[in-house]
Amino acid sequence: MSTSSSNNNGFKEKNYTDIQGGEKKVMKKSLSVVLTAAMALSMFSSVAFGKTSADFTDLKDLDAATKAKFDALISAGIFDGVSETTFGLKEEMNRAQFAKVAALITGIEVNKDLKTSSFSDVKADDAANGYALPFIEALKTAGITDGYGEGTYNPAGKVTKEQLATFLVRVLGKDADAKGKTGTDSTVTGWAQGYVALALELKLLSNGADGKFGGTSNATRDLLLTGAYEAKALYVSPGKVSVSEAKPTGVQQVTVSFSKPVDDTKAKVALTKGNLAVATTAKFADDKKSVVLTLTSVKLTEGSYTATLSGLDAANVDKTTATFTAENEKVTKLSFVNANDKVPQVAGLVLSIKAENQYGENASLNAGNYSVYGVPTAAAPSIIRNADTGLLDLTVNTSNTTTFPTEIGVLPITVSLNQSSVSVSKTFKIGISQQVSKVEIKDAVYPTGKTALSSEADKATYDLVRYDQYGFKMVAEAATSIVPVITPSDLNILTKTVVTGNKLEVAVATGKKVDKTGDYTVTYYEGGASATAKLSLKAGSVPTKLEFGSYTGVIAENDTAAKYIPIVAYDAEGKQLSAQDIVDNASSINFTVSGASVADSGTDATVTDNGIVKYGEHKGKLKLGSVSAKERGVVYLYMSIYNANIQTQAQLPLTVVASRTPESVVLSGSEPTKKALGSTVGTASTTFKVLVKDQYGETLDTVNTAAVTAGYTVSFKVDGTTANVTLNGGAVAAGTISLTDLVNGLNDKEIKFVTAGATAGKTYVEISIKKGTAEVSPAFKRTLEVITSTDLTYKANTLTDLYAITVSDTSKLTAPFNVNADSKFAKGVGLTITDKAGDTVAVPDALKAVKTAYTSDSSVATVSTAGKVLGQKAGTTTVTAVVYKANGETQDFTYTANVKADAPVVATLTASANVAYNAAKEVEYLIGAKIVDNYAVEYKYDDKGTTTGATPMADDVNFIKNYNVFFGLQYIISNVKGGGTVVYNATTNKFDITGTVNEFVVKAISSNGKTTTTLVTN
């Protein structure tokens, strides 16, 4: 059958096993081919035909990993050279060569006696390609190829890379997977895109340096070889898993092999001898095709053993056992380990002998199984088995110069295994006394759980191994007077000593700490010999990895207020460092920032030299200033640490958005009362607050910009005369004013309506935002309707639970606790006033005042004439209050007073997270402490009077201090930074600072365990 010139790969286009795709015409043959490929692939590392890569001159420069691949396929007979000494690494592979490799890899039957071919252009006497005739015919018989054209094969033709990729993919049985993939490589023919994509994914082949596969280019011999090798590693035998073999590979080791990989999380392999279970540990190979069983308490002995596989789904398992016969351990060879034929004159010289068992291991037989012959009596030989090395150590004394004269004496030795023919003999020449010629230092042993010295008294221990001029270990121990040297700098925080037992110790000296992470070199000198080893130091908390944290704010053009960019740092163990750790290591972090300024420590004492915040709420963050980048530009941040020990970097691009503009006005807090009673006997009022938001939903305040953007106006309009309006305490006349300072003039400032007499009508406040003359958003509007009708409904509010003060001890019964008018335990009776429409109405105080009040049982609760109720003892009583109403009438209102004996305790305790230190303020005022007790009464520092702000006034009341006898609030000071001290002064109820203090932490804790924490910066 002929094929078109564009698809002339010569392998059947219509067959499933074709390397170009098509119909599944010969499925039966193809399945056989895929199944038999397992046998061929598994032979790669087990068949040896003698030749290796070493036999070919053009393979000598291969790296070790690639050389191993070539050795596997060359020794298996899959590949051979183009000559006896040349492999032809980069020669293009022709179709004859490919046919041979394809036939051998797939494991199809090849009749090597064939001399004639069904293809007219394949001849046995073809000097160049005739060898391939049997392989070509085998491929045709297997249905893998129909040839190149009608009746021809074109044996000298080339094989393309995409054809090779297709063949390898199909050998692995992944034809369907390949057909489900797509590709866009312009160097690959359309039909082969999926095959090439999968071959690359499976790492059977790779792209060229230009990132392209080059599918239509001709394949070279090295590509076929390495591709076939990788296919072998991925091949999984079809069918069920079986235990294929179990064999002893050590005196306490058995290797069990499987026909295909197993799930090592489920598979269990047990070893038995007869009916007895043999305890083992198991280690599965990386490819899960075998497991090594290590006997934990006994050795293999003569007899039959069985390895049994379990734990897998029985439906997927065929053969579950394998049996082998073991023999008792036996010594097969004795040999001296020491290379030198000459020994020194010394008492206690150790000669090492390897006793090798049948598995090539050091035999485990003890020294009593061996005898020493032929040694002069003066040598006093003794032999032991060294448990650490597994060798036999023969100790002799060659110090007697009469028996062992210098340079002319000899030491004959024979060691034999008792009752066997296994022995070793050697005659050593006598040299001179031992002199140190070579020194080795073993790796450091650090404190448990550590890989470096990091704390005071941490110690690293090194074993010293010293050799004489003949290569024997020195008998005499190293002198303790020798002092090692540490480079590049001999650190004064370390002690360095040689101690008994040929050991070297390096320790962090008492009172010292490791403040720098690094690796150092320890050098030991003795005589003319020296040796070095590595010493690692690790600072307590040093960043070795940097990241920028998530910044969720907005960066807008022309922003001038500070932005705080989170920094995340990790130490060498992957532990995230604290904000203080970042500050402590700030000098090691380098920043490059474009598009915005970085806070300057010269003008901002709160930041380090590189702009990291040192104290307060934003500690450990990078502080940015004004934004210079324009809209759609980028503020680009880059930070790094680069030194001999640490290389880490991170970057963060932040897109700059349009300048902030006022976008909307929203209510802050509760809605104001919408109606008020106008009267000549007093005024009624209601209040509310607002916030101006920008287009990004953020409040226009000090976190971005305080001023109104040019071209925009924020107007405050008052319309109406029935009520007066104040803004932030200042009167605002009817009309419109423009606000330019939103922070100080509008945001969260009190806006108050106050009735202006007894005239009915509406007064409204309207706050609008305009760009030019156009409104940006609907105006914010609140209206107070002043009514004059006194036909109002008064309703008593619920009186909540009261505390019975008489259950307290005497110290808690003094003023102000026992005074109705002043006690926080007293609660006033309350009223809700509505009009006929059901709307709440604000009325002057005089028109809702309590004229008189009384209680049905004053032993339970007392009440002042103004309606303040104070509990006395547990129980319930009725309180009646007479109220003067707006219509001139009086009305009685009844309240139920429920008094409880439960003492007031802290229900919630809160405080500000971050505050600035002020020496004039009492603690509660400084930290903004607030207590709510179990009676829902609130206690705080009340900045009551004539002046508010930083300086406390005489009329201020500290309710927490006054009532602290109930709450037992205490203050704990910690984390003081700066070198100074902070103490709580109980007399003044303030913090006293001595010396330089940059910040400290205050923890307030109540007697019932409620806590709150505040960071105070100075």
C-alpha cells in the first residue's frame, strides 16, 4: 500500500501500532507487541553482551548518568556501534537501524535466518543495510509497518523525531492519551502534535535549545537510545501484580521483587521460616517494584523461607508468595585492610582485617572464631571484632627493638578461621616510631535537634582521626594543649579545646551569644599535618527568606499619607519571624523603591535607616510616603539580602490608580431622631455624624489625603430656621459653606440639631459633592422636623438589673458607691416619647423630668427624687416615678426593680491596640481602657469637662480607678525596647519612664482573668 509523500514515515498509517495514527486494524497483533515490550525493556539492565560505552571513543566524555543509560542498552544488545570503536552518537538513524531497535525493544519474534524479503528494496547482500532484513520482516509480520511505498521499505531512509516520539509513546501503551492531547509546536506535523506533547511530558525526549522539538528533522542515534531507556523506566507491566522473586542479599537482609509497582502505603510483606514469623522492617524501592526486608533480631540461617505479599486488593494480585533457601553465614575470605607493608615501632598497634561473608558483607562472627599464628611472643597479639566497623582488630606490640629492630625487622602474621581453610598471611616490615603524617576531622555533632551553634553553652564535637607515616592510626592520643584555629575570623565568642578521646570541642562561651549566621572553617594542626572541618553558627532569628505580605490598600496618584507594606520573613528552619525580629535585622535588608518615597529616619524617628517601622501598630512594615508615580503607573518595591550566607529577594509591583476624589457621604453611627418638640421652656436636640468616602470606598482622612481634591467641592448646606445647627461644636448659619479640611472639619464630627423655639417647621442639613457644577452622587440629607403639638405618648423603659450594695464589705460602701445621684450602680428611670404617628420625639429635659419618685420597699432599693434607683439587697420592688409632661400634666410611671447580690465583675475589658505615651495621663486614660460589668454598666476614664485632649483636667473622672476595688485591675509591663525602664506608679496611677524607652507593652488583667493588651510607643 502506498502512502503520500507528506506522510512517508513507512510505518502503517492505518494501524493502531503505526507511529503516525489511524485505524485499529491489527489490534490483536498490536496488543501482543505492547505486552512483549515488557520483556525487552526489563532486559535493559540485566543482559550483558560484553560491550559497554567504554569500548567507544566517542562516548568517553558522557556524564555518569548518560553513560549508565548507554551501558544498559549496549550491553543488552539493543544497540551496537557503527564500527568497533565508534558508536556514531550524533549520526542520523536510518530506517534499517530503526527497524532493528524497534524489533528488539518490542520483543517481537525475529527469524534471523531469513535471507529474502517481501520488500523489493531490502536485500540480504546489501552491504550497508542487509543486516536489518530479519528485523524488517519481523515488523511487517507483527503489523507494525507496511513499508515505505508499494512493495518497498526504503531501508536507507531517515526516521524523524516525531516518528520516534510516536513509537516510544505507543510502546508504553499510551496511544489513547496522546490522541487526547494537542500541541502548537510549528516544527511538528499536525498528526504528531499529541504524541510529541506526551513524549515531552513523560521526559522521553526533550526540546532543543530554541524551545522547539524539531519534529520533522531526522532523529539521531543518541535520541533513540536515551528515549528507549526512559521508556523502560516508565513501563508498567500489564495484568496483575505477582511476587516474582525473593532472595537473601545479606545475612540479615532479603530482597523481594514484584512484577510491577505496588502501592507501598497498602502493601505488606511478611517473612516466615516454616511456621515461625521472622520480625523485619521494610523499605520499598523508589520504583515500588521491590522491597528490602531487614531482619531485626536474628540472622538468616539454614532452611527455607517464604515472603508473602498482602494488603492489596485480591482482584489485582496473582502470585503472593516466593520461597528461597538460605544458608548459615560463612566466612569466604580474609584480607588485611591496611595497605602498607611496613609498620611502626609502637605498643598497641592495631591491624585491621576484613572477614567477608558470602554476601560480601563484614562477617558477624565474633573474634573467638579466629586464631592468630606465627607472631613473635613479644608482639603479644590479641584480636577482637570491632562492633563499629565490623572489622577484626588485631593489636600487636612492636616497640621491642630487639625483637623488631628498626628498618630491618619483620612481623609475620597468619589469621585463620577455625576449622576451615580460610586464612590470610602477611609479613610486615618494621619501620620507625609513629609520627603524625595525616589528620582527619569528622563532621561536627551539634546539640540534639540543632544543626548549628546558636545559644550560650552550645557545643560542637568533632572526632579526630590521626594517622602515622605508614597509614596506621596513632596510638597516643592528641595533646590537649593543641588549640585549633577558626577562620575567616577566630571568633571570640567561642572556646576551642582538644579533649580526651581524640575529640575536638568548639562551644559558645559563657555570657556570649551568636549574633551572626555563617559557616566557618575549623583547622587542626599537629606536626606537619592539618585538617579542616565546617562549623556552622546560626543567629537566633535571622531572615533567610523574604516575601512581601498582602497589601490590600489603595495606592492613588498624589497620595501623600503613609502606606505600610507588610514584610514576611522566615529563618533557616522555615519559622516565620516576628515584627521585632524584622526590625532587629533591618540593616541586612536592602530596598529599592520606585514610584513612591520611603520614610527617612533622618526626619522620622519611628523608622530604621531603610524605612522599616520600629515601633507601634505597624512595626516591621516598610513605610512609604508620597506617591510620585502617575495613574496606571507602578510603585515597584524590591527587597533583598545578599551576603556570603544568605541570598533572598522579593518584589511587589503596586498599580497606581487615579487620584482620590470625594465620591459619597455616608452616615457614621446611629440615625438621628427625626422629630423634636419646640418649646419655650427649653431646647431639644439630636445628633449624627458622617464620613466622606472616595471612589475606592475609603474614608478621605489621614490614611490618604485630608484635603478636598482640586476641582471638587464638598458643600454643607443648612436650610430652615426652626432649629439651629452646629458642626463640631461651631454654629452653622442657614446657607451653604464649602469644606476644605475633611479630617478636622467634617469626618466623624458631631452634627447637632437644636430646636430654636416653639415654631413648627423643618430644618435640614444637606451635604453634597460636586465636580464643577455637577453632582458626583446624590446629596446626603437629614431633616429635623420641629413639632409644637404636645399630644405625645410617654412610655416607661425597662429598668435593668441592679446590684445590691449592702452585700459588700465596709470598704465598698463609702461614697460614691452608696450615693444615688453619683453611683455607677444606680440606674435612672427612662422614657420613650412618641407622637400620634408613632415617631420618636426629642423633647426638652424639663418636659420629661421626674418630679418625684418612691419605692414600695426601700430595703430592696432606694430612689432619688430625680429617679436614680440604687439596689440595697437582693429582691424585687416597685419604683414609681411622677413625670412632668409636655402638655402640662403629670403622669405616674411604674418600674420593676430587680436587685441581685452578684458582685460586679468584668464582663468585657477592652483598650486601644496602639497609643502614644503621655506622662500626664493616668493609665486608664492613656490606654483607652473600658470595662463593662455583668450589669451592663460601662466604666472608663471620663474626659468630662471644660477641656478635652492630651492634658487631663480637674473635672475628669476615672471611673475605672474609682471602682477598681470591685474589679482588681492590674497592669503588667513587658517588651520594653530602648534600654530604659518602665514602672507602674500605684500612687499616681501612671507609668514612669527612666532612660530611653521607645516602646513597651501593657497587659491589663482583671481579678476574674479578663485581659487586654496595648502597645505604647514613646
